[in-house]
Amino acid sequence: MLKTLFLSIAISPLFVVAQSSKSTIKVVQPVRSGKPLPFKNALDSFSYAMGINIGYNLSQSGIDKINPAMMLKAFDDILAHREPLFDVQTSNKCVNEYFAPIVEKKLKAVKERGEKFLEENKKRAGVITLSNGIQYEILKDSTGPKPVDTNSVKVHYTGTFTDGKTFDSSIGEDPITVNLRGGVISGWLYILRLMPVGSKWKVYIPAELAYGEKGSRAIPPGSALIFELELLEIVK
């Protein structure tokens, strides 16, 4: 199963908090040129670090502006155990409604970029386009047997976006075992049944046969993906 199949969301550790032998939290002062930073105590450092984390998360989600006063009021109400102006249900509805057009715009842009790439890519010599939209080119041919639906196979792979950036790879590690009944993206299940053992193909998979409009931890929704797949063996 692809390592990128699982979703995990976590606050990134942008600051490492120094600790003494008694685990007493100290003021964090990141090294920067110019004037000293305005942190007087550990609470200042922690508060600013949380702001960076939240700011990055919002920015990566497509938010480029916010009302800081309203956000601070919400923080203060919750931490002071005062009743907030929204209940949780209303809050979630508000966030989802605000995000909806932003998410839709990003999704449309990613899908259009992938579709444009595939449209141009199929014109290249050596690229074969299948009826379901998957494209491939043979990097290393083989006369080995082809797996069937009931088989499991061992595969080495490297996954990249259409801009060439690698998001996942098994190279340098053990190959992965794929059950052709399921467990990976449908584009893999389809193309692996066409590959003879010992071959290596470069495969271009449309978004709808990859992670679709949901995406995954490392894959933005609507992404067309590229994989170099080497079919090593059919597992007995």
C-alpha cells in the first residue's frame, strides 16, 4: 500500500523548546539577524509559535487574510472559559461555508493543470494513451508473465507531480507488495495487470484514477500523478 495513502494532520514543530534537567521550559529565542526578538518569557515564545503554526496552516489552505481581533477574541473567550459567540456546530458551519469556494477554486486550478499536462504529454513519441486516460511509456521492456486480478506483486516505484517534484518513493528501501484486488489507487491496479514481470514503465495517471477530489496527506485534491513502476515479481 502506498505510504501516501494515509492522512495525518499535525502541528509542525517550528520551534524546539529548550529544557533543563528538571524539564523547566525556557524562553525560546530563535537566531535571527537584526534587532532582538520581543520574547520576555516562555509564554511569549509559545504564543508566537502557535501563531506561526496557525498562520501557515491557513495560508496553505488558501486563506490570505483574517480579522486578528475576532480571532483573538475567540481564543480569549475559550481560554477564559467564557461562553463563545458561536457554538461548535455553528462554528464548523461557518468555517466550512467560508472555505467551500476557496477549496473549489484550488481544486479547479489543480485539475486544469493536470489535464493540460496530460493533453500535451500524449503527443510525445513513445507515450501510449489508454481508453481510460492513463498514459504510459516503456522504460524497460520484458517478456515475463503478466499478473492477474488474484495475484499480489512486488513493486518498486517513484511518484512525482506533473512539475517533477517527488512525493513518495520506495527506492533505497524494500519494494512494496501490492494486492491486485485493491488497497491502492485504481490507476495502479489497472496498469500493473498490463505490465510483464521485469518491466519498468513510466505511468501518467489522471486525477480520477489517482486520489481524486479528496487527495491525501501528500497529494493535493485533483492531482494528476506520474509514477515510475518496476514490476519485480509475482508473489507466490
